[in-house]
Amino acid sequence: MHIDTFAYSNRWRRVHPGEKAIFALCCLTAALLSRTVLIPLIIAALMAAMTIMGAGIPWRGYLRIAILPAAFLIWSCLALAVSFSGGELPLAHFPALQLDISFSRQGINQAELALARSLGATLSLLFLALTTPMTEIMGLLRSIGTPKLFIELMTITYRQIFIFLDMAGQIRAAQEARLGYASAGKAIRSMAGMAGNILLRTLTRARHNHQALLARGYGDELLFLSPRRNWSTPNLLAAGSAGIILIALALAIHS
Amino acid sequence: MTTAVIELQGVTFTYPGDIRALDNFTASFVRGRRTAVLGRNGSGKTTLFSLLNGLQRPQSGQILFDGRTIGYDRQSLLKLRQAVGMVFQDPDSQLFSACIYEDISFGPLNLGLPENEVRTRVERALTQMKLSGLENRPTHSLSFGQKKRACIAGVLAMQPQVLVLDEPFAGLDPVMAAEFSAILDELQRGGTTLIIATHDLDLAYAWADQVIVLQEGRLLADGAATEALVRPDVHAELGASPIVAEIAAVIALTGLDVYANGYLPRSRAELVKSIAAKTKGESTR
Ligand SMILES: Nc1ncnc2c1ncn2[C@@H]1O[C@H](COP(=O)(O)OP(=O)(O)OP(=O)(O)O)[C@@H](O)[C@H]1O
Ligand SMILES: [Mg+2]
């Protein structure tokens, strides 16, 4: 849940979420539209720089979060590059299996482009996720007219995740304090106990939550207002123009 | 003049599984007063509270608000829930959003107030509960006491006539408890009726005008704090008496009249003041 901590305590916390979202989405679009690897890589670098130097997210933390999607991307792009039908750069040959593994030029090009694009896009989204708290992203989604039910579910789920983690953490600590994890057998028994307990508690909790909502006049819609934030014209202009330039570049440059 | 704002007449409430939480319970809460509800764990305090704003419906007996039997249709419930605000024992069951600003705006919006009015009320509740500056922190990073204050703010923003609080002081540090107590004083001056559940006898003794003591879902005592809490049967049920009352009684035995002029010390500070005044009076004589 590091993402969450960073989102609430970075230098750009006070910047209007809309400004950050516009920038991130423009960059995302540019990365996906570009036909060369250059633009997406520039975007990826720009995003990393903005997140680390601009918003002040520590680079170690950033790496730790970014490494997972990046590794996944590299792995899947590798699969794109590999060909089983006689590429230009042979890798391995298994006559017994009639299997021919190789890299093809075209495959490599494709993989490169896909990798660059997705990296740019991922880091753009990561920028938004690391600088903007979930509640503000939800507020933003709400103001652009996302269906209410969806927002309500997100709001409640997001809150409940932490209550759930808290509950699991407490039970686990209580079990551990009584040596519930001293051996493999005990650990399994403790885990089972925890799962059952969490289920029961979650049900009670849901009932209590519902009652508390009713007590404040809950009808059939979860009504609430998000805190007001002011748009800043310079920020908006900077974000918008940088985004548009990148998109234009992405469209203009062919290989 | 004392008028009852909420009255319960012969109320019986049974949970599924034949658990009788309230048994032929009759009591009334006086408008503008502070009432403390006491009783051992499981004696029915929380259940009683959930009846007060229509969260549960008694199987028999009736509940009157402002002299009228409460209705359980949608409109009546909404009205009742605006008039009777309820703060729950566990803050996590009340806060539904990770943003306390959003959470506090929930109640007023349900009353159908316009956005500007809601925002003013949210701001006011935030300052009142000393939460300004915390409204941008996620709920899960707040301390227990801070969450508790957020819950109270969420109910205050609805401006209820009656404020029902389930163990509001539990989990607050002494400074915060004193501040919160001052907030309650202020609300009372503004005409709000206050009802709290508590396990703290000393607090009930010092704070409440009226106390109601529950024993296994039945009414054991109902009266002025200074009288009801020193009754032998109440002592036997709750396992203790307010310390100030006990000390005052012991000191009175030594001949030092701490009760002079009908003045009954209710808090530690008052007791100390009273003893100091008395001993000074004796030594200068
Ligand atoms: N949802 C429920 N289902 C079944 N029984 C319940 C439920 N809630 C409470 N009870 C039972 O009703 C009785 C009264 O409970 P209640 O929560 O009102 O007590 P309380 O005075 O608030 O206790 P505490 O001081 O521990 O908060 C208890 O015996 C309890 O076990
Ligand atoms: Mg209770």
C-alpha cells in the first residue's frame, strides 16, 4: 500500500487532480499513438523524472513499484519477439520436436515498439496514481459523469480494503502473540481460524455499516461532496500544451 | 419545566435467537438535559440507542418523540433521524469514505440541503471538532480519537436536536476528552439534548444531570446522577460507586462538612476545592 502513502504525501498533493490527470492522459495517448520508440521512451523518462524530481517520490520506492509492471512488460514483449517459424536470428533448434526457435526482425521491431509504448503508458498512469489520492481520482471520475453506482462501489470498497487489512493484521498479531505460527501445522490452523473469523466479522461489520448509514438518513443513493479544489491556469496551460505537443510529435514522427 | 423529548413506554426488544436485549423498558429523556446511560456489558445500552432513532423497531411497547409515537415509514424515519443524531461506538462502522470531508457531507446531503449550505456545515463541523487540516488525510491514517471526532462531526453537521453518543469518551486522551466535553457544553447551551452511554461512573457523576441504569435490559434506576449512582443496588450492579461520592462520604464521617449549603461536589476538582475551602475555614477559626 505504498502507492497510497505516496499519493497522500507528495509535493504535488495540492495540485488540482484534474491538471495531473490531463497531463497523464495526454502523455498516455501520445505514448500509445506514436509509431516510433523514441517518443514513448521520452515520455517514460519524462514521467519518471516528474514523479521523482517533481513530486518528490523517493526513487527507491518508485523503482520498487515500477519494477513489477516493467518486468511483466519485458516478459510479454519477449514473447512477441520470439518466432517459431524460422526468423532471421536462430536461437535454438530441437530436431526431435521439430521445433525451431528464433527471433525475427519484424518480431523484434514489433516488440520494441510495444514495449516502449506500454512503458510510456504505464509510467504515465503511475505518475497519476502516485501523486493523486484515490479519493480525488474518484472525485474526478464523478465530476466527468461516471455512473453513480460505480463511484459508490469504489468509495466503499476503497475504505473497506483498509478496514479489512487492519482486521487481518490485528487477528494475525493476536495469533502470533499466542504462538499461533510456531510451526507449519499451527500456522495452517491459525490461518483457517483467521479466515473464518474474518468472514464472520465482515458480515457483522457490513450490518453495522449499513445501520450507521441509515442513522444519517441514507436513502438509496450514497450522497457526498468532495472538497473543493481550485484550478490553476498556469498549471492547466502547461499540462495541456505539453500534452498536446507530445501527441502532435507522436503523430508527426514516422520511423 | 421539564418536557420529555423522547419517551419509551414498556418497550421490549428481542434479537433473533430469542435474545431479549430490552425488557419492558420505560424511561424518558428530558429536553435540553444531559443523560448518561449506564449498565454492564451487554445490558442493552447500544440496543436502546438503536431504538431511539428508529434503526430497530421494538416488538412491543412504544416510543414517543415530542409526544408523538414514532412512525416507521420513510418520511417519518428521515425526520426522526435528522432530529436524533447518533454517534456509534466504533468509528470504523460509521466512516464510509476514505475522505472525512466526503463523509461529513453525507448526512446534510441526505437532508436535501443545497450544496452551499452543506459545504458551510461541513466546514463548521470540521472546525468545531478540531479536524481542520486533517480533512485531506485518508481516514485509515487517522488515529482512533481523530476518527471518533470525524464521526461526531458527521452527525453535528446534521444539527440534530438530540445527540445520542455511544461511549464518546472512550479512547480519547484526557485533553481531547476535556475539549470534547466543552463542545458538548456548548451544544447544550444551544439547546441540544445530550444522551451518552458510558462505563465511566466518575464521568457520569460529574457530567450528567440524569442517569439511567440498565440491568439485563431492564430499568434499574432513573434519576439525578447524585442520587441514583450512590444507591446500594446500583453499586451492587455496577460494582463501584463514583469515587468523588465515596471520598466525600468518608470525609463527611470525620466531621468535615463537605456538603455545606447543600453543595454536592461532583468532580474531583470540585471536591478538592470544597475540602480546601472547609479546612481553611476551620484553621482560621
Ligand atoms: N445483532 C445482534 N444479534 C443478536 N444479539 C445481539 C445483537 N446485538 C446485541 N445483542 C445482544 O443483546 C444484548 C445487549 O447488547 P448491547 O450491545 O445493547 O449491550 P451494551 O450495553 O451496549 O454492551 P457494551 O457495554 O458491551 O457495549 C447482549 O446480550 C448482546 O449479546
Ligand atoms: Mg454497546
